Amino acid sequence: MKLLGRILLASSAIVLAIGAWIHTAGFDRMSAGVAKSDLNPFLGRGLKVLWLQDSTIAIVLAIVFAVVAIRPAAASKPVIVLLALVAVMTAALTYYFIGNFFGGHIFLVAGIAAILGGFLWPEATKP
């Protein structure tokens, strides 16, 4: 089942990378909307940080899952599952605060694929 675990992690990495690209591409539109709004400037800047932070989390997880899919010894089963929970919890927060939104679906699919890949990951060998 090691191959299936690697495929799931690679799929998760691809989904997260595409999601990060889509999210980052929307930054200018969001910034223009904030500029036109009457939002407190501090909150507007905070929204910009959180927007790019979400993209950063997605791309970092994508890189980690891609590295682990390529080099299986790079992470253990618990580390993979814990990192995948970041994506799943991001999806849960997205659904709670925004509702049925495509970004939540991306994080959920990627997180579940990574969790399944983590559960299928071979146990670490003892030296």
C-alpha cells in the first residue's frame, strides 16, 4: 500500500498547490474591495495578511506532501497525519465562517487525501 499512500500525498500536494495559486491570484481583487470599503484600515491590513497566510499555508503543505511523496523517509505517519489535520481544520473553519465555499472543498479534499496517505504510510523502521 506504500504506492497508494504516495499517490494520495502527491494528489494532495497538487490540489493544495492549485488552490494556493487560485487564492493568491484573487489577492488584487480582494485588496481593491477592501480599499473601496469602509473597513477600519487595521482590519483591512489584517485581512490582507490572513489572505496571503492562507495561500502560504497551502503552498507549504503542498511542498511538504510532495517531498514526502518523493522521499518517503522524510516524514513519519504521525507527522503526515498531523500536517494533514491543518488542511482539514482550515476547511472546517472555512465552512463555519463562510459556508459552502470552493476553498473549503480544496482544503478538505487535500486534507482527507493526505490523512488517508498517512494511514497507508509504512511504519518507520527501527535502526
